[in-house]
Amino acid sequence: ALKAVVFDLDGVITDTAHLHFLAWRSVAQEIGIRFDEAFNEELKGISRMDSLQRILRHGGKEGVFNDKQCLALAGKKNDLYVQSLASLTQASLLPGIREVLAEIRAANVKIGLASVSLNAPAILHALAIHTAFEFCADASRIVYSKPDPEIFLAACAGLNVRPEEAIGIEDAAAGVEAINAAGMLSVGIGPGLGHAGLQLHSTRELSWKCLSDFWSSRSVLE
Ligand code: G6P
Ligand code: MG
């Protein structure tokens, strides 16, 4: 039976994916690197330092900055990002999220979080939904970014469920890969996620009915 649903945060629960983009774009501009939202797709689900490395590679500046300079660039990005988070309120939840969280809870299924963002706890508080989560994987203890399954496995372990008993929800290609690699069923929100077990256009389509129908349609095949 389905025992848990594990959510990604940025781009699934709230639209911080765009705020990450704006902060990185501004830091990148300062070092002469331009990038657009298409390239930004490749940064979704990728940790802060790994994102910086990808941006430097994208701009042909790999190896140009030493460790200290890289930490400073990442710090600058985070300062800008954290400033932009000040505008987050309960109204910043993506459509349908509040409702689906309540429905999952009412069905007695556990809810977990698998975000590699070190800002995740502060964001959940700003959105006033931290109490909906029974367990949030600790990003500071995660070694490998998505698509590695590490963070989803940590979330399942913390919820005390097996990955085969859980659904993961993601907006990033690397995130869907991570869910699949963990052995969970994957739900992808948005375009370009053909490898998700269930693809939805928007969080509006998320509901307990859609998740439980997906779960039973897949478990019949086993
Ligand atoms: C999420 C986002 C990434 C971000 C990462 C780290 O995975 O999708 O864009 O780089 O978290 O976030 P942080 O807040 O720790 O810099
Ligand atoms: Mg995301």
C-alpha cells in the first residue's frame, strides 16, 4: 500500500525556482556569464555549489576561480536569494498544494520533503506549512545532488517507509531521475519530464484522487 508522499520544494510547493534563477543570473552577469531560463532548467534540483560549477562551465570559466572565490560567489547568490524570500507568504503556495497536503494527511499517508536547499526549513516556515511535514530530509547532510537518489532515500528512511511504498513529486528532470533511481513512483510537474511515471501540467492537477489512482494503476502491474 502507499504509505508516503515525498515532495520536492522549489517549483513544486512554491515558485522559488524562479527566484533561484534571478539570483544566479545576477551573480553570473557580474562575472560576464549570461544564461537564460532554458539553461536554468539544468540547475533545478542541483545544490548551490554544484549549480555554480555548472554555470562556470556554461560560461567557459571552469577553473578560473579558486575555492575561496567560488564560496564568495555562492554566498553572494544566497544573499540575493534570501533577500527575495522576504516576499514569501502563505499566498505563495502553488495552486492546489494546500489542498493536496490536507487530503494526503486525511488519507493517513505520511508526507515528507526532499529538497537539497539549505533554505528549505525557512521557506516552509514562511509558507506556514512546516507542520504538514512529518519528516524533512536534512540537506546539510546530503553528499550528492539529484539525480542521485540520496535525498529521496533519506526522506523515506526518516518517514520509516520503504521507497517502494512511496510516491515522489518533482518539477525537475534531475529530480524525477532521483525518484526513479530510489525505486519510488514518480510524478513530474511541468514539461520535459517524459521519464516520470505520471506527468502533470501543473500543481493544480494534483489531488489525492489522482495520486491514489496512479498508485493503484501501477501496483496492478506488479
Ligand atoms: C533546490 C533548487 C536548486 C538549488 C538547490 C540549493 O534543489 O532546485 O535550484 O540550487 O535547491 O538551494 P540553496 O537554497 O541551498 O542554495
Ligand atoms: Mg524543484
